[in-house]
Amino acid sequence: MTPGKRYASSTDVARLAGVSQSAVSRAFTPGASVSAETRRKVMAAADALGFRPSIIPQIMLTNRSGLVAVIVGGLRNAFYGAVLERFATRLRDAGHQVLLVPVESDYSLDTVLEELRSYRVDAIVSGLAVLSQEVADALSAFRIPIVSCNTSVTSDWVASVDSDNRGAGRVAAEWLRRCGGTRFAFLAGPEESPASRDRLDGFRAGLAALGLGEPRVVIGDYSYDGGRAAAARLFAEAPADAIFCANDLVALGAMDAIRKRLGLRIPEDVMVIGYDDIPSAAWDSYDLTTFDQDPEGLVVQALDLVREMGESGPARGRVRVVEARFIPRGSTRNPPP
Amino acid sequence: MTPGKRYASSTDVARLAGVSQSAVSRAFTPGASVSAETRRKVMAAADALGFRPSIIPQIMLTNRSGLVAVIVGGLRNAFYGAVLERFATRLRDAGHQVLLVPVESDYSLDTVLEELRSYRVDAIVSGLAVLSQEVADALSAFRIPIVSCNTSVTSDWVASVDSDNRGAGRVAAEWLRRCGGTRFAFLAGPEESPASRDRLDGFRAGLAALGLGEPRVVIGDYSYDGGRAAAARLFAEAPADAIFCANDLVALGAMDAIRKRLGLRIPEDVMVIGYDDIPSAAWDSYDLTTFDQDPEGLVVQALDLVREMGESGPARGRVRVVEARFIPRGSTRNPPP
DNA sequence: TTGAAAGCGTTACCAG
DNA sequence: CTGGTAACGCTTTCAA
């Protein structure tokens, strides 16, 4: 192609405007001391050439790129879409650019981090839970501030934002009990998901505090199909009437299995509670009782950590917790007054 | 913070390894001529210092950043989430980094493009439809290859990928007619959406070809709530029994309104067809007849255009079309044999 | 195979 | 307020 030259440089502009290259730089620097006349000449030449300062040399000088990487694991879940959109919008409003990094598992995380490092990203926000303390420590070697969502593990360079999963589990247990539930079950996410585990822990604790036994647990995978299959497996063994699900997608799948395949009614025969409050949860066909994870709060806290780490540098033990707000809807019966 | 120095440079590595800086560069350049011994020393020193070449100076030299910007308008629709994830994955596989740019309207597009230019992005993929020929021409001034999805407008620097919306509209009309539809309606997206307009055009053409009259049209906004409201407005005026919707979200909202609010049955009383084949369309509660927009094909074509423009430079009139595959499900009756 | 040196486009500093 | 110069970290000549 070679369309002449793709980009004009400040030197080109300086030549055309009849000033020094430094003058051009100053004309584009807010608050620099330039005479109105010089600025006018520079801007005219810049417009003629389609010039805008490149940010690349600046990155080279400062080692700050303005880039923040956001690592996501799977966008099929509308909740992640909503969170990602918020991150992207707020990061841009704060003057950053968003580097989107899709990662299958934390297996490939090391390779990815090498690349991000070579781009001098200022920080990394990970939707992927950083699983173990070892991984968190290993990540510190990269010396890039990392904020991990849905974990409470931290290290020098890793901070985290966590939802109050345990608290929510307890609330679910109490509500289902108050509304007349007797046979409790938990449809879990992937076995290794800390969020799913914490929700179950809270659910267990809540039931125990009420003098009730262990809930039955079916392992799933955070998807609609997984929820449907899990519900089928659950009822194939024995019925349940109070089901807490690891997330909304699982709950919606379970609801469809319960109604369309098993022919039971919700909430009369079976009550269901989800987690996330994705848009579909509010749809007329489901009207799912769930928890709002406060995506706004999650994003705000995460970005506040990014800012804080950028300013004060690494420090161990930064954790923020966002509350999960209970949203009772029609998939659970009304409690007695 | 200042943790000593954040990044080691090739000069630091050279000093530690007792070689020249050029040697370090070569050791990291595949196919460069370095002796095994030198490479060994360099790598040892690099590991000790945690060194990896910065990509920034390279960008400065070549004006190619490896960055491809993806502009998205709203991630609430799961279809866009799925498409975005594919884009991100494939772009990374092709060795690019993905810059995610959320944009409310094309109002702010100019500002955004200035920024992207200063980052020397190699190309821009826009999920936002580039509306008019004027906008497309204006975009050419930025001299960055742009691929626009869901438009057929092009210019020197703007290529586009379009779904066969008209063809799908015709198929919808034919299917609804064959299955016994008599009172046709179209629930549109935003008035200015070219995709929605094209789907309607095809629907109209299909009905006309069958000797049928104009469908009734209700303007909406591509959302579930919009679909619900649009269906309510439609039936408040007069009933319909064959409804084609601008996308799946609208269709799902309409289905819920028709069943839960109006007390009608689907498909016995009313048939509904959507567009996109988002995951929820296949859920048991909806089982929505729809069109698969072939997100895979969309992404492949778009990235092929990116590659092509990167290699051969600007050229007018690059358009690719991806087929929409019809997926009959339970929200329409079975056609007579 | 190796080292020295130029150059990419900025910003920041220093004299004038 | 202005122009010259150093510096950032790399790749790429050019000589040796």
C-alpha cells in the first residue's frame, strides 16, 4: 500500500509551521507555555497534516501505557457481559484503554502475562478467579498489579474483590425454610469454583443454624444445560422442594427441567433460588428469586484497587467485599407474615 | 512506589551477560545469527532479571502496534457477547491484541478514533453499524482500516460484513404463510438500524410475492422489555397471528407478553420468529423459531477483511455476506407436508 | 558471529 | 516564550 506516509510526526508539523519540534509538543500539552500565535500556527499545520501526537514514545519514557488488561473466561453468561461492559466504560472514563484477553483456563495464563508485560500494561483485572495462594504468589513475579474478582486470595501484587457468597448462602437457607421448604438441595458450579463452594458453605451453615441437615449436592457447570441435567439427576434420586443454585443460568435450566420434563409446579411444588440476577431471571417465564451481585459495586471496588495499586504500589492483603442483595421473586413462595 | 526499577532493559541484560546489547536483541529474534554460547548467556541473564523485550520501541519503528480495536455498542444482548468472544479469541490466535472500545452512539466515534490513532491500532472492527455513506467517507480521513459489521456501506478505508437480512425476511414470510399465518406483523428494532430495516424489507417482499398485503409494523428497541411493550401495543390495536421480530430478545419479550399477559397460546394462536439464535431462544420455555446469523462466519469474514486490508491497503467496495440459517422450532406450527 | 551506532517520536530539561 | 538536546529501548544496518 504505502500511501505516502501513514502518520505525520511532530517534526513534519514543525517544518510546515515554521517552528521547532518542541513548540509542537508544547502546543499539544495542556498548560504548557506557548504563545497564542505559535499555537495557532501549529494547530493549522497539524490539521493540514492530520497530526495527533503518538502515545508510543510516551509509553517508552514512562513505562506507563494507559492499557489495562481485562481477563475474561466466558462471555456466554450475560452477567459477565454486563460486568465487562461496565469495566470497559469506566476504565475509558478514567482515561485508560481496555485490552480484552480471553483465557480458557489459568493454564495459559503465564504466556498471556508475558505478552501483557511486553505491552507495559498498567494493571490487570481478572474475571477468572485466581485459585490458589501458589498461583497468586507466582503472579507476583510479573510485578504487574492484578485485581482478581471472586477470590479472597491475595499476594504482594494481587488484590481481590469478592462477593459475600457465604452470607448469601445463609440468606437462601433461611428464606427457603421460612417459606416452607423441607428437602434442600444445592446445584453447584464446577467443583473447583471458589464462588460456588462459598455459596454452598453458607447454605450449609444456614441450614445447620436452623437445626436442619445437610443439603443434597449435585455438581454442575454454571450453564443452562448443566442446570437442566443436574435437576434431572437430583429428582431421579429423590425429590427436593427447596433448591439453591450456584448461579442463575443453572437455576433457569433447573426450572425448565422441573416444569417441562418433571411436570412439577414452581413455586408450589418446588422453590428455586439463583445467583447473579441476570436479565433473564426477571423475565415473565421465570421470575426467579435471586441475588444481585452488585456488578456496579464490584467494578467500582476493582477499579479503586487498580488506582490504589497504581499509586501506592504493591502491598499484601488488599481485599474488598461487595454485598449480595437478595431479590425475592415468584420462584419462591411468600413467607408467612 | 518505585520498586527499584520496574522493567529490565536489554542493556541491563547485556551488562549482566557480558555481551553487547545487540546480542541480546538477536538472542530474542527468531532466526538471527547468534552462537549457542552467547544465546545461553543472554537467556540466563534475562531469566535472572525477568527480562522480556518490550514491544513499544518496535511499534515506534514500524507504526504497527499489533492492536486491533473492537467497537461494541451493548453487551447485554448475549449474541454480541458470543461474537465478541470469538473476535477476541481469533484475533489473539492471529497474534493481535484486542482493544475493547465501548461506544454509546456514533456521536462519540470521532473522539474515540483520535485516541485509537494515537495508539497506532492496526485496524478497527466495529459491531456498530456505520450508518451512512457520509460517515463512512468521514471515517476514511483517519486512514485506519475499518471493518463494519451489519452494514453494506463502504469507502476507501471501510469494508463491511453483512448478514443476508433480506433473504431471511423472505424466508420468514414464506414459512409463516405456509404454516397458516394470516395476520402478519413485524416488531422492529430502532428506526435507524439498517439490519432491522433490511429484515423488514425482505419480510415485505416475501409477503408481496405471496400476494399478501403489508405487515403491521411496531417500532421497538432490540430489547426484551421493548418486545413485550411492542407486542402489547400490537394487540391493543388488533390481533396478529404471525409475528416476525427484529431479533430474539424482542421475540422473547413478545412471547412472554402474548402468553402471560394476553393469555394466548404459542404457536396455536400466535406464531413468532426471531433473529440471532441466542442461547435463550433454545430454552425449553421458549423454543423459538429463529435465524442463526452464523457468528462464526461473521467473525471469519471480518478478520479476513482485516488481514486483506492490512496487506493490500485501502480499496473501495469490499463487502462480504454471511448467510442466515433458518432454524424452525416450536414457536411456529408445523407446515403441511 | 559480534559490537558500535543510527534512528524511531515523543517529553523534559536547559539556555537563551 | 522559544529552540536545542538528551533520553527512553528496541531493531537494523555497517564494519570488523
